[in-house]
Amino acid sequence: MRPFLPLVVALLAFSPTGCGDAGNDPRITATAPIALRYQVDGMHCDGCVQAITDKVKHVDGVVDCRVSLTDRQADVVVRDDATALPVQHAIEKLGYKVKPLPAPTAAAAPAAP
């Protein structure tokens, strides 16, 4: 049974619930998500919206993506700002012209009575 002991120790060291230091786990981030907005020219139908949405959601670091055909914009939520350029490139690879816009601002919360 001793030959399995190193395997068990190794598994516990990499387990997010194991005894290892969770503070050094690269899968756990303490930063807040970042909102990005892009103007996307060249969209003409819901198929375009779906293609962009699918492509962007598969970029590593993307949390969410909403594309508006009417506004010709893509609102993307990412884990860190290093994801901004890969998102832009992913949309451009589909054949659309992309321009970063100022990030959307969060709506103000209603005042407490």
C-alpha cells in the first residue's frame, strides 16, 4: 500500500480543497471582473451576433459576452485587462472591424429610503 502514498500526497497538494496554500492557486483570483465595450462594424444579422458571441465566449478569461446588432456593440466581461486584445483579435478573425470604446459604467444603485 505504500507505493500509493506519494500519489495521494501529490493529489492533495493540487486539490483546491487540500491542505495546500489556496492563496497561491492560479485558478482563484481576487480581482473584480472588468467590463469592456467594442464597436463592431460589419454585422448585419442575428447569425453575426451569434458567431461573435460564440467566438468571444471561448476566449480564455472571458466571463460573459453580450452583442447588440442594433447598437453594433459587444459588451464583454473579463477576468483581467490582459484579455482585451485577445477578445478584439477573436472578433477581427471573424471578418468584422472592431474598435475599443470606453468601458460601460455600472448603473447607479437606487438610494435607500
